[in-house]
Amino acid sequence: MRKLVEVKEGTITENQIQFSIHANEPFEAVEAAGKMLADSDECAFVYVVDTGTEYIYVHFKQHTWSLLAEALQRTDVPLLLWGEQIMPLSAFHEELWMLIENIEGNDNYGEVFRTAVEDVFQEALASRS
């Protein structure tokens, strides 16, 4: 069984990008796995975290995408706040870039998901060209 949690909000300051989870944190310490996936059925990007005994899938649904797009334009590593735990999201930029570049123009992810990604990340994608 996969454990899923959802990012509820994010904040961007001059020095830092933070995303917050409002769910019970695991008893074990979590570490960034450095992997990101696309869940086109849920219209979400999914960052994988590891407790040492299981993987937890952190969903970034559409309401957070504008923050993801802004995070791509910066060099600082985003942080995930989950209860008392603060975790840098390693490989965040590389993984998200790889996904959105693969999704662009690719209907294998479904037209709704592809179109939503292209709309939100249009400026970021244009800056990469």
C-alpha cells in the first residue's frame, strides 16, 4: 500500500521556498529520495520521500503549481515542512524539469494533464528554449 500526503500550501520569501504538509508526520525521520513522478490521474506532481521502511508520496496538486513554476526559476533548494521535520527536496529542480519537458506536447499523460502543465509552466518552458 502506498502512503500519500498532500502539500497544502507553500510560501516563497527572498531567501527560501517552503511547502507544508498538514498531516500527521511519520514516527520515523523522513529523507528526500530525490525522485519526482507525474500522476496524471490525480493531476499532480509527486515527490518521493523515504522513511527507511517505506516510501511516502508527496502530492503537489494544481493549487501549488504556480509556486513550483516559480521555484524552477530560482536556485535555492525548496524545503518541505512536515510537523517538526524540515527536509530539503534534493534533486527537485532536475526532476521537475525532466518531467515538465517530457510532458510538454506529450498526450501520453492525457490531454487534460498535458494542457494544465503547459499552461502553468509556459513561462518556465520558454525560458529553457
